[in-house]
Amino acid sequence: MEHNERIKRSVERNVEEGVKKGVKIIFFVILGIGIAFLVGYIVMRLWNWLMPELFGLPIVGYWQAVGILILAKIIFGFGSGDGPSNKSKKSKRKMDSKKCGALRKDFSEWKHYDEFWNQEGEKAFQDYLQRRENENKE
């Protein structure tokens, strides 16, 4: 008798947990659909508020706004996680900078470039043009 009671309680607990999971799933599906409709409405309102005045574009309806949003997501991406929390790209960048460290040049000398150009560069360039002109005449 006691064994049957334990099995009965176990089955009841499993059913309760299953019902709770089902309710949660249904709740989140409805919440997701609600958020999707809200985002489409917000895009429509923003478009109709800004675009006709700024760019002379026509006013759009709700489904057109949803289409614009989907098109923008297709073109610009769905947020693939390339943000600061993506560690694989960070480590790859660090590794690349270590690998080509010997190939890097010291660009501190470039701060003198403007001064050089003002003093000697213009004259050197004019001399170069004169040499080319003389070569073409010969």
C-alpha cells in the first residue's frame, strides 16, 4: 500500500512540474509575441513621426513597419554576439598582435612629417617634377 502511495505522489509531482513548465512555456511564447507586436508598433510610430518630415518618405502601416524591421535585421544582422563579451575574438586579436609584433614599425617619427614637408618637401617635389619634364623632352 505504501509503495502505491509513493508512486502516486511521484506521478502527481511529475504532472505538476509538467503543467508548470507548460504554463511557463505558453507564458513566454505569448510574451514574445506581445513584444514582437510592440516593437513593430514602435517602429511604425517612429517611422511615421520622423521619416515623412525629414526625408519626405510616405507614412507606413503596421505590417510595412514590421517588414522594414525584418529587412533591417537581415541587412545589418541579428546581433551575433560580437560585443565585448565575445572572448574568442579578443583572444584572436591578442594572438595576432603578438604574432606580427616583429613586423610592426615605429610610427613615432611621423610626427616630424609636416615639418619636413613644409621645409623640404615642396622643393623636393618641384625638383622631381622638373626632372620628369626634362626626361620627357629628351
